[in-house]
Amino acid sequence: MTATRKHTALPKAQILIEALPWLTRHHGKTVVIKFGGNAMVNEELKNAFAQDVVFLRHAGLKPVVVHGGGPQISAALDRHGIVSEFKAGLRVTTEDAMDVVRMVLAGQVQRELVGLLNRHGPFAVGLTGEDAHTITATRHRPEIDGEPVDIGRVGEITEIDTGAIEALLADGRIPVVSSIARSQDDHHVYNVNADTAAAALAAALDAETLMVLTDVEGLYEDWPNSDEVISRLTASQLEKLLPELSSGMVPKMEGCLHAVRNGVTTARVIDGRVQHSILLEIFTDEGIGTMVVPDEPDGTDGGHDPSEAEADTVAAQDRTPHAQGES
């Protein structure tokens, strides 16, 4: 009977052993995770996300969560009779809309996420980019057809102060950051794209990894003609693809590009619709989604074995492109 129990438990041991090289590699490293997409509105996915983040903390990593709240903001604006309008892929944020955005991000989404994480222990602490000048921004004026347009209280990040986050990490906490910023110019509060905020924080924190949860399986090679996901690409390869991407993927991939060009070892876009996608990406040989790595030291864009981009990674990280169907 004892032998039978050992035999049935063996697959669990094999799974744990497979994770060992990744646990060794990532121990003590900071991981910035942008929480968004379907994972924000599906109860099972929200719970799985919280479990993943707490697991990272217990495994010796230092997770930092950055979130937006698109669906919740749209619903709240509707309740307040404020029409949602988008220009250049960004939400037009009027004075009235900004009050709602601030209330939803800091008072609803953040509090729920902090509560989910703290079911597993006294870990999560919520803050916004306003707190301790964590994120400073100025008014963003995108161009449409070559002309700048006013989209209201939408911010462009000008400075990051990681002091408060680093203090929380040193105390074993999990910072949960709402993507709101204050301007030193006009002292107004601005709505900042959460993908952009996560990338800026990852770079400023010298994070090992930026992970962006989204509602697709990764970056498609030739969408909509193909559903094959690009498993890995370099910064230069990504830069060449940016003009061809859909508007929804642009801030995510621009964030990944910014991160790896500013000291982050890898940036990953992963499918937040898959339960425990964070653990699958970090602690398994196959990984999921799309991984972006820096260019070669000589400035070339690769064409080598992927494991060379991360010299201390075990050979199992050679992730070749794999076809994945869109659900």
C-alpha cells in the first residue's frame, strides 16, 4: 500500500522537480505583473491569479501587481451617465470621468484585488501612482493624422519613484498599484495606461520579468491569416512589427519593448484566460504566450539559440514557436 501511494504521488514530485531550475533562477528577483483583461472580471480567474501571486511570494520572488480597470470604469461611467469615448486607442478622460476613474481604480478594483491576495496572508498593500510620488505624469496629447488632440486627463509618465514599493518589498509585502498619477506641473491627477505604467515600474525596479496578462494567447505571427503565436522575439524584431499591430496590442508590446531596453531581462505577454497562466509561464519548460528578450550585445536581433539570451537559464528554455488556436 505504501508503494502504491508513492507511485500515485510521483507525478506531483516530477512537477515540483521541473520547477526547480526556475525557482533557483528567479529566487529573490522582482516580477512586475500587469493584471488585466478577462482575468479581472471572471471570479475563477481572479482567484487563480491571487493564488499565483501569493505562490510567487512564498517561492522567494518579489511580485508587484499593476492594474487598470477598463471594464469596471466603462460600467461606472455608464451608471453616471458619462459616455465612454476613445481616441488614438485611449479613453478620453474628462474632469467628471477622472473622478469616476479614480474612484473605480483605487476604491473598487484595487480593494478587491488586495482582499483576494490577503485571504492567503497579510501580504498585499494597495497604493496608487499618486502615493509617495510613485508615478509622476504630464498631460498626454496624442496625434491623429499629424495633429495633436486633447483627450483630457490622460497622463504620460515623466518620472518613477520606487521608494515606497521597494520598502514594501523589503518588508515581504505585495504592492498593488493603481495606474493613476499626479502632475508636478499643474498638480492634476491623470489616468495612465496600465500597460505603460507596469513597464515603467518594471524598468525602474530593475525587475527580472514583466508579465502582461491579456485576452489573447500572445502575439500572433500573421493575424488574422494565421493563429500561430510567436513564442519568442528580440527587441529589434518587435520594433519592426509594431506598426502592423492592432491598436489593442500596441501599448502592451510597446511596454514590453521599453522594459527589455531598460534593463528588464524578459517581458512576456500571456493569456490571462488560462488559469494559473503565471505559474505555467514562469515555472514550466514550455511556457505560454510571447516572450520578448533584449537584443544581442552587438546590437543584432538574434538568430541564435534562445537560451543564449539568458546565460543563466537552463537549456530547457529553448522555446520554439508553437501553434495555438484562438478560443
